Amino acid sequence: MSGIHVQDLGKRFGDRVAVEALSFHVRSGEVFGLLGPNGAGKTTTVRMLTGLLQPTEGEATVWGHRVDRDGEPLRKVVGLLTEQPGLYDRLTARENLRFFMKLHELDEAAAWPRARHYLERFGLGGREEEPVGGFSKGMRQKLAIVRTLVHDPKVIFLDEPTSGLDPESARTVRDAVAELASEGRTIVLCSHNLAEVERLCERVAVVKRRLLAMGPVRELRHAGQALEVRVEGEAERFRVALAQLPFAPNVLAEGPKLRVMLADDAQAPDVVACLVGAGARVHSAVPTQRPLEEVYLELLREGRG
Amino acid sequence: MAFRPKRALAVFWKDFLDLRKNVGLLVSMMVLPAVMVLVPIGVVWTYVRTPDHADLRSVALFYDPTLPLGASAARFLIDKTLTDWFGMFLVMPVFVPILIASQSVAGEKERRTLEPLLASPVTAAELVTGKSLAALVPSVAITWTAFVVFCVGVDIVAWPLVKMPLMPNALWTFGVFVIAPLFAFFGNGVAVLISARVSEARMAQQLSALVVLPIVGMVGGQVAGVLKAGFGYYLLQGAVVLVLDALLLWASIRLLDRERLVSRWG
């Protein structure tokens, strides 16, 4: 069974609940975003799914391996990029990679072309024999990504993969992630860079100890859709009229602009008709979607209780 | 879970490579063997230089009141020094692996390399084995090399008085090749155990190094004439340490539990 299947997963450390009742499914070939503030349980979730921590509740399988009992075979198919690159400074880039090839019991002669491909791709070609201690932050991050991929993992967990990278390198990494997914790998991306998540992920889950929301990025943004209406004169005077609508939308008024929150697209004509009926001269009415960041922050506010 | 020697050897390979490039640690590893070799050679040399000094006889009689009148006090004290010094020499195989193992286990936490390592297929037993080998092999090699230098040095400085090679003798040969590796295993086990509980390599070294105090204390007892060192005495020490080694191995594998390490330090 490919992909990731998570059912009611939870983790307690003594009395402290780190994650509870988490359920989601990630398909093979999908890039899935795991979003949440610091301390929301993202790292704990990833650690459970990579066999580093045992769940205290629920169950999960990663590429057909149960996370609670198949530790060794699970770790063979999983690649984990941790938040810190975690490289051995006195060792060269080649030695760092060779160590992980040995841990995965790879035939080094066969594994090197793959490693070299990624080293070249990330601009580290020709730097293999240099000690990692002399690398810049971005170079270390890129080498850590190569290390994550060296054993050709089926499921890849990436924690802030473009952290510390210049825009060009970040783009290279994003392209590589998309390419890896297109090869049928399952990728889970943890990031605070919501623009990046929006660009890379088909679906996201917003967690804060428990699941707050999950779905395709487009749908989550759609849930926060609004109609921006530009009228003649002060828009504030039409708030009362809009409040009479059966679905009583939330309205923000600023100068000649009204921002009317909608539950779905079908409400837009009613809003325009209501405004016209109230005597408004409507210059434009444009449906908009809120940026993911706004949706995300609202979800966190709602989930605070 | 199957034990895969290749993965344990991979850990050994990486740690050994890292050690070879750690100049600071290599220098600190060499200081103790130098002291352990040069001090007894110096002591033997002082006895050889003035073998008829009246005070030597007084000292010899303190340790053995039955020393015959015609016997050489200098020769007696040389033999006693060589027997007693073996107890002190055992500090080296305990201390050197502490220096290495503290760096390699607690150092992984400090450098934040532990999580990627634990996310690989390596098991706790393979990790302990690889890291222990990386601490034990250099420690035992240093001990044996120091022993060879010690033997040559003692024989050279003692020759004018005794006209025969004193070293290697049976006690030292057995001790260095059988008991010293057991002590090295002990030092390593203590360091691995403590490194698994603390966050910094330096703290692990400082705490682990406390285990040499009983050894030094016993040597103090020998010098004070309270304890009489000999083959049986060191054999008993070796047997006790062998039992401790088995306990430490068991505890180390248990304490290097993946979840415990990740949740505390990862």
C-alpha cells in the first residue's frame, strides 16, 4: 500500500498531549503540506511517521509499513530532512553521503551517480572533497537534501527545505520536489513559508495539536472567498442593507470599497442586487479569494480555544 | 530486529574518520599515555642512578621488613614500582575511551546530527556497537603502543643495574592484553551511558572521568602499603570489571533507545 494513511494518531509525553486524533491520507505522487505554528505537533507527527517516536494512540502506515512496529523497513523507504541539516563538519561532503549510503547498505558504486546528479543539480558539483564545516548555510541545507535522497526513498518528509537558501537555490529545490512527486514519491512538506506551500502542495493540513482543517489549497482559499465591490461615495452606508440579506454576510467597508464575505459563489448576485436596490451605483464587483496566509491565521485563531 | 554488522561498521567507520580529523582530541588523547610511560621510566632511572643511596633501603624496608641484608634495595624498589604502576597504567585504557565515546555520543546531540542518524535503518545495538568499537580500537591500540614504548624505556634505563630485560614480564603482558581491554570496555560503557543522559560532550567527559578515581585510590593504597598488588590482585580487579562491563553493555543498549533519545535531544 503506497502513500501515507493516518488514523486517529496521537502522542502523549506523560500528561502532555502533543498530537491528538490526527487522521489524513497522502497519495503516492502527492505533495502534502503540514502547516501549523511552532509547537503545534508537526515535528512530533513527522517523527511518528518516520518511526522515531511510537504513537500512543491510533495507527498509521507509511508505504505499507506500520509505524508502531515496522521501524527498520519503514526507515528504509523514508527520507527525512530535519530542520537542522545535522551534518558532520569535519567530514567532507562525500564522506557525509558515504556514511548514509553505508547505513542504508547501498552499493556505493551504484548509489553515487544518483548522489552526483543531485550534487550537480544543487550546485555542489566539484565540492565533494571539501569539509562540510566550511560550507555556507545554504550549501549545508542543499547537502542535507541530497543526503535525504541518497537512498532513493519512496516517502520524503521535508522540514523547511528552502530555509537559508537564496531565491535561485530555493527554486531549484522546489523544482526538484515537484519532480520527485512526479516520479510517484509521496512528499510531506512542513513549512512556515505559505507561499511555497501554496506553490508546491496539492493539499494541506493545518494542525494545532489536532487537525484544524484539511483539503486542497484552492478549496481552503475558496472557503475564504469574498466579493470586493466598489461603489460611488462612502460604502459604509450600505452595511445596514447588506445585513438584511438572508445569509447576513460579514462586511468590511473602507472608503468606496466593500468587502463582503461569501459562503459560496451563488451569493454574489444577491449582494449586487441588494446594493443596487439600496441605491448604490456599483462600479465593479470582483470575486476574490483570500491568500492562504489569511485563511491559515484565521484557522489558528478559531482553533485557539 | 536483526543485527547488521555492516551498519555497525558504518558507524565505526564514520566515528573513526571523525576522530582522525579531530586534532584537539587526538592531542588530549596522547597526553595521558606520555605521562603513563615517562613517569615510571623516570622513577626507575632515579633508582638506577643512585642504587646505593641509604634512603632507598629505608623505603624498601617500609614495604618489606624481611628484605635480606644483601639484597639490592634499588632492584626491590624497581620491581615494586613496575608491579604497582600497572594499577596506574590501567587509568589509560579507562580514560582514553571516555574522551572518545563522550564526543561521539553526546557530540551527536550537540551537533544536531542525532535525528538524521536515528532516522536511518541503524538499530540501537548497531549504534552502540559501532560507537564502542570506534572508542575501543584506538584506546586499546594506544595502550598497547604505550606498553611497547614503556617496556623498551624501562629496559634501557634499568640495564646498567640489572643487566637483563625486566619487561615485558608475565603480569604486564597478561594485564595489558587481557585486563586492559576489559577496563577500556568499562570506560567506554560508562561514557556511552552518561552521554546518553547529558546534553554536552564536555559534561559527559567530566562525569565519566570520575570513574578513574577508585583506580587512582587503589594505587594510592598500594603506595601507602595498605594494598599489596600482584597477579591475583589484578586478576580480581579484571573479574569485577568484566561483570561491570556486561551490566554496562546491557544498560547502554537500553538507554540508547531511539524514542528516549529523540524526545529528549532530537
